Amino acid sequence: VSNLVKHFPIKRGYFQEKAYVKAVSNFSLKIYKGETYGLVGESGCGKSTTGRMILRLLAPTSGSVQYKGQDITHFSDEELRNARKEMQIIFQDPYSALNPRKQIGKAIAEPMSIFNLGEKRQHKQLVLDLLRKVGLQPEHYDRYPHEFSGGQRQRIVLARALAVNPAFIVCDEPVSALDVSIQSQILNLLQQLQEDFQLTYLFIAHDLSVVRHISDRVGVMYLGHLVEEAPTDALFSEPLHPYTRALLSAVPEPNPKKRKERIVLSSEVPSPIDLPKGCVFHPRCPQAIATCKEVVPVLQEMGTGHRVACHLVS
Ligand code: SF4
Ligand code: MG
């Protein structure tokens, strides 16, 4: 993903002046085959918009997305259709993703028909296999979505995403709506499926402990910008960006020896319509210096894949 930008035009105020919600600014990253890339940040920071642009469910304002070396940014609908077979997305709310009047076996088989995969008479057997893979039973085939719990529905949605034999799945807050006890079951299932189906994930979440559990690398987003990126262990043991440090200081730490003082950020997140000049984090940054108000910090490689955008780190 190179220099991705998304500005949503809006009208505001009494005179209906034209303005832009700057949801994503100059965003670049690479996701490697077989890995889980965790993208984390507060709600409204542009994570989901980024995920949708990567799948071309949303056209970027500028920038480009390459998939397996192919630039898909300007693919036609027909070309996108073929690429989509390999790319799936699952959302936070599994219930709204399922048709309440459709038996789940049929719902899972549907993408196979849409993409003309295999022969129709094989579909039922394939669905039964998928049900087993996601931890459901054959007798669930004829049941309706309301007969399942939230966790089970997320399993159904996963089975449907897997029906097209995808390579890449964007998981947009897939466990945020579930009870904590169920969350780890679904995270473990995602890891199991990654092995079984050789999947690559972009895992979007606002919860750092969830991201830590599942990701190989983590990117931290703030107001549409990628501010830090590192292998998971490095990010949690040696966070470099002041925003990442503040986020981490809010995560409960069971070991009192490791507990750090909580960094409380002043003021609210600024509006993405009027982004602050210089570093977008400067109005809330406890360490801001004069330069921060004027000059945009660029993402710099600090070695071993740790990248950070901050004037104080070099
Ligand atoms: Fe804080 Fe300045 Fe670093 Fe931005 S560039 S995070 S304002 S110290
Ligand atoms: Mg979101």
C-alpha cells in the first residue's frame, strides 16, 4: 500500500461550505504472505477506511494498492471480481452480515455459486467440511442465524469467507462485540484457520491486548496517519512514539514490577476535518517541541523493522 489518501467531501456550517474529512493521510505499509498485521488505534482513526481501500471496497482519493505485485488501484469491476475471490473481509457485527431468513448452510454455499467454484452438487459437502473446520456441527446446516450465539455467528461468517478459498482476509474488529471469554476462542480459531488455509490477515482492532495476542507485526494509527510500526514484541516492550506509549500505559498490567505510570493525554482527538499542522499528535503530545507544530515527522526506519514518525526519535 503506497501513499494512500482518503478525503470524504462534506458540506458544513450555515453556508454549506465545502470541506473534507481527512480520514487517511499518506498511508504506506506492506503485509507479507502468511503474516498477521495488526492495525490498532482509537475509533475514528481511519483503520476501517484503510482496510476497505486495501480491498478496493472503497476507492482511494490517491495512492495505490498492489496485490501480489499487481497494481489493483484502477482495476475494472470485472478485474476486481477475480481479485475479490482471494480477498475477504469480516466485520465486528456478525449478525448484520447474515441474512436472517437464510439457513446458514445456504449462506455459506452462496459465494461458491457466485464465483462458480466447483460443481453445485459438491457444495453441500464442502460446507459441511467448513462447518467442522470452524467448530460447528453438521446439524447446524439447516438452522437460521438467530439460533446461534454471537461467537457462533462469527464462526459462520468465517466459514462463508473461507468458502471461496481466499488468501487474504481483512478482519475488522472481529471480536470487539463478543464477551471476553469468547474472544480468545475466536482468536485461537483465526490462528488455527490461518495455518490450515495458509491465510494472511490484516487484523484491525482498538484493543491492544487483542492485537498483541494475534499479530506478528503491529501498526499504530492516529488521525489517519501510521505513526509507528514494529514486530509485536518490539512494539510492546519498546514503544517509541509518545502516542503508542500513552496507549500502552492504559493497558492493565498484571505484574506490578512492570507497571508503568499511566500517561493521560490532554484534550480530545482533534477533528479530521481540521487536521493540526505539523505532527497531527502535537496538541495532545506531552513531549511536543516547537518544531512539532510546523514540521510533519516522516516515518523513519529505526532498524529491524521498527518504524516511527516522531521528531524526538532519530
Ligand atoms: Fe510528540 Fe513532536 Fe513526536 Fe509528534 S513529533 S509525537 S508532537 S514529540
Ligand atoms: Mg472501525
